[in-house]
Amino acid sequence: MIKRDLRTVKYMAYCLLYRDVTPKDVNMVIAFTVNCQPPASRHNGDLAKDQRAVRMLSNTTAISEAWMKLDGKLDLMYSEHEFVHWYVSEGMKESEFSEA
């Protein structure tokens, strides 16, 4: 998971998954799936039994910061030519790294 303040990101898509809620109760603009099974929990767990639950799956711009950080690390590794010899020994040309 990515730790980021979700108030500053933009949501591109999301889906709310409901349990024990009829589709007429849900706003028709929101994509939803109804599951009639009660939420599962561990036997003798400390969570209270609940008949209703909602889960949100979303695609946000928060991942872009993680990719930029990873891209910076990869650029640093390439500037020091780390691991390049493995690719060259397999037949890849070193100029293909700069093109990518």
C-alpha cells in the first residue's frame, strides 16, 4: 500500500462493494456489487459481528508519486551501470537502456 494523504489525490475510478444493501438504496451513479453473504471474521476474533459492510476499490493518482520515486532509483542505478552487464551478457545492447 502507498502511504499518502488521500485528500490531495485525484480519483480516476472507484467501485464500492456493498453487503446486505439493496441496489435501490445505492446511488445509481456509483458502480456497485451486492454480496448477500455476511462479512467473514476469524473464529473467536475480537471484531463485532456485522451484517453490513462496504469496501472501496479505487484507482488514484497516488501511485504516480511511488512510480516517480522508483524511477529516480532506477536512474541512479543506471548512472552507475549496476546490473547492466547481466542484460548485455544476454544479448541486449547498452544503447537500448538510454532509448527506454
